[in-house]
Amino acid sequence: MRPPVLHTADVGGWEHVRPADRPAYEGVEVVGYRDRLGQGLEMRVLPQPRLTLVLVLDGELRINRTHPVATGIVSGVGVSSVPVSGQGLVCVDIHLSPLTAHSVLAGAVAELAGTVVGFEDLWGAEAGRLRAALAGTDRWDERFGLIRAALADKIHANRPVDPEVAYAWRELEASGGQRRIGELATEAGWSRKRLWSRFTAQTGVTPKRAAMIVRLAPAIDAIVAGTAVVDVAVRFGYADQSHLTRDLRELAGYTPAALYRNRHEVSQERGTFVQEPAG
């Protein structure tokens, strides 16, 4: 029997479709979504240690509820509580590590950090051509194939991040944001100042802020899932609950209590987003 090409699930009225095998390059995840019930979308983009492209195949998507985007949006590393809304959506999320995004977006990762912009503002006519090709078929396997080809072209054509920057980022992720920046610089063979400068230029965030985001992202998921804040602080290496609260407020604009209150129908699958309650 041939292995499945796609994995499909229905979560809260949204059809979720994933390719059965991951792309052959590091730091890429692709997920397709379809709003089966026409219930619309009111969400906020929260800090994640990755960059996300949302390509709109059908329906309407808006940033800050006022700015419509024709092809989709790009949310940079460390976005802080930007509202996004949509109606009748069929879309594809492409999650990229900053290391891969640096090549895919030809070094524009630094400009995108902390922001959400229209995809056409970044790729221009090329974004429109990709969206049209994806919208021209209703087969998810063909859509994923087109996305892989587009990403591969960019990855192979553009310069990667410095190996020392890649090493530091991977170590921060592997440690849950717990590694000391000076130690990483020494291990990479650079001065702390040089690592700080090159890391910031190529990922869009300083090593310190990257560590904060890497540590906070799973803490946000745990708070949303109902885990006691004191337990979240211990699990993810915060000195105490107040340090977790400080980072959450600074990076996401929420207190733990406010984040949990606004968890309404949070989709863990979407990861980057927390859905706001109606009204």
C-alpha cells in the first residue's frame, strides 16, 4: 500500500491539511487551511521564533482589521499582538525558521522583525503569480508541490546566514533559550560583539531577544492550555512567576490572566495565533 500523500483533520470547523513528508530543507513547515463553516477569523499574531507566510487562496484577509491584503501576509520574528481578521478563507501557512527565511526572503528577515505586512509588499508581482498558481488548482498535493518548488528556488539562489549565526540560533532553540550569549560567541569563534551584530542583522532580533522569544513561545501555549502560571515559570526556566509575567507583557502585550481570558477557541494547530472572543 502506498503511504498517504496528505494528512487531513477537522479542528473547530477548519480543515487542516499537511503534506505527509516534510520538505527536504531545514526549518520549513507547510499547512493548508479551509474555513468549512464560514465562521470567519478574528485573531492576534503572538511572538514566535519563526517567520510565517500566510498565502490567501480564497476569501479576504486584513491586517489590523482595516488593511486588506491581496495575496497574503508575512509575520516577522517576535511579532507582538497584531490583530488579523478574515472571512471565507482558504489559505496556506508557511512557517520558516529565521535561518531558512533569510535565504527565502533574500535577507529581508531583519526588516520584517516584529511586523506583519502584506506579502505583495514584499514579493510584488511574484507574490501574485504564486498565489494565482496555488489558487488555480483545488488539489492540496499540487499546491504543496508548487510551494516547495518556489521555496527551493529561493533557498538555492540566495545566500544563507553565516554558519556562526546558524550555530547560535540552533543552540538557543535546543536549550529553550537558556544558553549564555558570551558562551555561544566563544564556541562559534567570534567575539560577543561580532556575534551580536551579525545575529541581529541576519535574524532581525538580538540574541538576547531571540532567547526570550524561544523561551516564551511554549510558555504561551502552556498558559493558554490552562497550566498554572507558577508551574509554567518553573517548567520553562524562569527565575519566578514575576519574570515570566514581565517577559509576556513586554513581548506579547498580555498578563498571564489576560492571555488565558482571551484564549477563546485557540487553535493549537495554527500556533502563531490566539483567537479573540466574539464581540
